[in-house]
Amino acid sequence: MLASPAQDESEYALAVTSMLALRAGWGPDQVRALRSGGPAGEPAVDALVAVVREAAGDHGRVSDATWKQAASCGWTHDQLAEAFAYLGLTVFTSYFLNYAATELDLPTGV
């Protein structure tokens, strides 16, 4: 979920997903890396994030190479499809927050 708001420029969604990532156990360095488009340091996770990031940045499209890399890291087609559900939720939320011009009232630093 953190990879998507970095693509669609929703400062509020980025703050929320950063906070959720930290609460889920991701380290501050990993959260910063995911926010900036870098790797989290776990090859399987990085491959999954690459699928989501690419889909978020290219209107839902993912190259065959990115998809195959994720599959070669052990992600099933079902799991990759589920990642698109999270992407859809995050994009919807980000777009709505941008549309509503939601004032940022959360800490943004990681």
C-alpha cells in the first residue's frame, strides 16, 4: 500500500500508509526506501512492490518482465491479483484525499 501513494502524489495517503507500515513492523529505513521507490531489502517483497509500483504509475499496466520477476520470487497469480485489490483501495483513497483537498494533520516524517 505504501508504494502506491508515492506514485499518485497524495501526501495524506503517504503519511497514513507510512504510519501503517511502521506499525506493521517495517523499519524506518525500509519505509523511507519504499516511499522513495527504493528496495526494502527483501527480494520477494521488492518484486511484489515493483508490480504494485509499476501498476500505480502506468494506469494498472505491468510489464511481462516485472510480472515474471515477481512470479520467480514465489508470488502466485492469485497473490499478485490480490495485490491489485490493495492497489485499487489505495488509489481510490489517494484520489479522494486529493479531490477533497484533505488537510494534512498527520506527522509526515519517518
